Amino acid sequence: GTRDPEASTPSDKEPLNNLREIHQKALDDLVNVNSLFTLAVFVGLSMARQGERSLENRTECDADVGNARRLVVNEVVSFACFLLSSLVAKALKIHVTICQEEDFKNTRNQTVRFSMLMLSVWASVFGCIFLTVSMVDVIQIKVGKLSCRSVHAWRAAGALIAIVLLALSIYVPFMMTAIFTSVKNVQRKVDNK
């Protein structure tokens, strides 16, 4: 038995299939996270009511129309970012699923995939930022304005911002590393062929 050098063994195709699975799982996770954040957007929108008294129970601490207006604007922008991220991730998942091996390794397709993945991740990050800003307005409406030096409002806003910054400082570098690693692995597979 001579072996045909052109025939590829299952182990040759395995790394590429693993890369596809990793892409698909990452995209599914991104869509799931965006869905959770979208729920938070609608909760925030339900808080935008004019003339609501804050829990601080001082008239000067009650939020004004500007807070409610800013809350709605930031929530809408946040929702748009999460929607963009999810739709791009879904489109990319379809591309990865139906793409043939040669097309998957094609340089132009790799560039498109890389760009779409970056767009999806950064849209989600900006959605988080706008959602955080809107949640600060929710705190001001419910607990009391920050300018009123409400201790509880400052604690809530400070904890929210610190935790979101911590989460993003972990999420962004790890996602960027994962994206660049997956691109390098596909390129290595192309170069080895």
C-alpha cells in the first residue's frame, strides 16, 4: 500500500474544524451576553419618568428632566450598539458555518472575518459604556442626584463604574488576544499547506 500524498487525513482537517467551532462558540457567547444587556436597557427605560421623587427625600436631590432625557438617549444608543453587535455576530456565524475550507482560508475572507469580529466586539463594549452612563442616571433618578452629594448615590455610581471598568479591563484584552490568535492559527494553516 502506497498512500496518496494528496489525500488528507482527518487530523489534517481537525485544527481548521476546531477553529470554526471556537469561532461559533465565541459568537454565540457574544450574542447571549448582548441579549442580557438588552434586557437591562429596557429596565433602564422603564425608569425614565418625569417628576419622580428620589429616595433621598430632599427636593433639591430629585432628578430633573435632563436626567430622564439623557437616560433615554443613552439607553437607545446602548440598545443600538448591542443590536449591531448581535446582528454582525449572527451574520459572521452563518459565514463561518457555510464557508468551504478554501474560502475559509482565503486572505480576503480572513480580513472580512477579522473586521466583522472586531466590529461586533467593540460595538458590545461601547454598548456597555453607554449602558453604564445610563445606569448612573437611573441611580440619580431613584436614589438622588450626585450634585446633591447623596452618599448612597455616590456609592452606587462609584461601585457600578469601578466594576464595569474592571470587567472591561478583563474582557477587552482577552477578546483581542483570542481574535488575533485565531487569525494567526488560520494563517499558519494556510502557510503550512
